[in-house]
Amino acid sequence: MTGTVLPRSHGFPIDHIAIAGPDTEAAVAWLRDKLGAAPYLTEPEPGQWYWSGALPVGDDSFVELLGPNPAFKGFNPINQIISTFEEPQLLFWYVATDDFDAFSKRAEMAGAPLERVETIDYERDGKRVDYTRGILGPGFESQRACVIEWRNRLDHGDVDRCTKISGFKLAHPKAATMNAVYRQLGIETVVETGPSAMSLTLEGPNGTLEISNPGQSFAGASAVLRMAALYAEYLLKRKAA
């Protein structure tokens, strides 16, 4: 146990990557129609704001289809953002580590302390789900990797595994800072310098699908103003309802 980043069979550092939209079932159907492969959909995790499905991309990685949990009634900024998406978009991505605590210490030394750390542990259908996750700070940037240590995860061995990742690109105005952190942490990807962008290329039975969009940001002084604006939108929608 060293807190290293675990390699994945497709050759990219992605443990999983989220494609988000205002409706989880619609996002699942959208990806199924685009690729010709069938994501699976489970019940929302207990107490969470989101509801997600997944499409395996190899034996050790997956694409997450993310949308709001209909049972969640509180405020969450990501819910407010994805409710405006006309089409599902890339939102965040994860690397996996063998030791979350050790990785956390390395991340702090690299100037990117882990934030929003949460441990999830529950049982479903007699199987245990147990993991710890967090995001590389400070703040949130879509291009900045999130981190997860899986201790027990659901095995959907009977699902279609015909989809593959064939491309993954990130761009950010402050790419040099992100790349310096990635080099220190052993995250093997290079962020290009330029306007905020992220793209993913998938191969499925229907052919090639490339998803590309700007990233989301809740970092720096502007994060407070953006959070306030999203909360005001939430209050207006709740009042209108």
C-alpha cells in the first residue's frame, strides 16, 4: 500500500468518468443509442444527490451516466448546472489508488490537498459497496482528477463489455500547474494549455463516439459568486414549483 495510482487495462488513467445530464434515464438511453451498448442502471446510493448508471469500458473501468436523484430535495450546485445541459456532457473523472490515506498525504505535499472526502459503505442485494473518494483541490475543476479507493464494488459480470476508450484529452488555461501535480502523483496524462475543454472518445458496436465540451469550475474567488448565483436559481425554481 503506497498510495500509487492504479493502472487500468485500456491504457488511460481513468477509473471512471462521468457524463452528466438533467435526467439519468435519458442519459443512459442517449449513450445506448449512440454506441449500441447497454449501460446498467441501479437504485440511487443512500442519501446522495445523484443517481447514476454505468457502462463498463474493460474489466476495471467504466463510464458513469450521472443525473439528479429524484428523491433528493435539497440544494446541490451540480444539480443546478446539469439541469441546464441540452445534451449529456463530460463533468469529472477519477483515478483509483491502492491507499487513499497515503495518496492524500502525497497530494497535500504536491499542493493539491484532497477535499470533499467521503466514505461510502452500504449493502445492496447482499453485496457490500465500500469506498473512499475525494477531489484534488483547491476547489473543483473538471480537468483535475478525483480520487477513489475501492475496497468492495459491485460486480456486474453479466453486462455488455464491448465498449472501449480510444481517446482522452484535457485542456486548461493553467495546464502547467495541473501537469506539475500529475507528475508528482503519478497520474499519467498531460493537460494541454488552452481554453477549458475535455474530450472522450469511445468505441462501441455502432462505431466511434467523441464527446467534447468545456469543463466546469468552482475554484478561486469566482467560486463564491457562482455558488450564490446557483443557490438563487434553486430558490426561484423551488418557489415556482
